[in-house]
Amino acid sequence: MKLIVMTKPTFFVEEDKILATLFEEGLESLHLSKSSAEPVYTERLLTLLSEEYRNRITVHNHYYLKEEFRLRGIHLDSDTDVLPAGYKGAVGRTCRHIEELKEMKRRSNYVLLANMFDSLSNPSEKQTLNADQLREASRRGIIDKRVYAMGGMTLENIRTAKDYGFGGVVVCGDLWNRFNIHHEKDFKELLTHFEKLRKAAG
């Protein structure tokens, strides 16, 4: 399975150092999701990261950054978001209803299916999918290698996603909640947990 790490929606002082270290430790796919922030701050974060890591980064919302920084691709957060005119690169989409998955897969390289479990980073995002729905979608081949599970992904839930046949998982809160952006500079616990997540997904 592929492991995607989603950034926190806000910026913090140690972020570039942590992201660089995650890439060094084997992170293959980062989703840079700072949709409500001014793009200039996202630009600054990207300039702090080595060019060698940029082809592992997918950007949400501020799509022009894809070409400017030669990123991997762009991600559309809802079915109402539209591709930039003339865009030809890799594109992912977020889907919240299993019945929309087939169409979403036709229009993108991969799809993030939310919310498999209650979100650990956003308390308002509650589980919307149940085991019966997921089993049936798996049986019918709707869930496949191009569909990644998102929402409440933990070590245990990664194993569950694997059983349903998802091609990957998106981790956010379970990782970032292990580092207090206001009081800590040591992010060893976060890195240790990332390694466990990577092994579970692998």
C-alpha cells in the first residue's frame, strides 16, 4: 500500500525540518494542504525544502505551485472543484460517497475516499462509511489500488484498509498529534511513529 502524509492546515516553525526528515526517512508522497492560507506562505515552505523532494509533493488549492516548483501533481478537494485550464499533469480527487467512486476514478489518477473513520485532525469530520458498504464496494472491485482510505487512519485502521483492498492510506492527525507545535522542538516521537506507519502500510 502507498502511504500519503497530509500536512496540517496551518504552518508552524519546525514544519520544514520535520518534512525534510520525513522525506529522508522514506516518505514517498506528501499532500501539501494549506488551502485556507495565503499562497505566499506555501511558497515559502516549498523554498525551504530541497528540490529533490518536490516531485513527491502534491498541492491542494494553490495549483499554480505545481508548475512553479515542479511538484508531482494537484489535488481537488471536492467534486465541484475544476481542473485549471489546459492542465495535463497528475490529478487526485477526494470522494465522500462510494457511489461516486467509479466516475471519480475516470477523471483522476487516484481517489481519496473519506471518511472511513472519525478524523483525528478535524473533530467535525465524522465517519460516513460503514463496514457493510466497504465490504460490498471491495467485493465489486470499486475499491481498488487507485482508491486510498482517508479519515482516522491509525496503525490498526491501516490494517483494516488493507483488508478492504485499498491501494493506500492518508495519514494526518495520527502523525501530527504526536508533536506539540507550541511547546516542542524534538520530533523523535513523530519520526518513530512514521516508521511504524510506513511498515504497516508496506
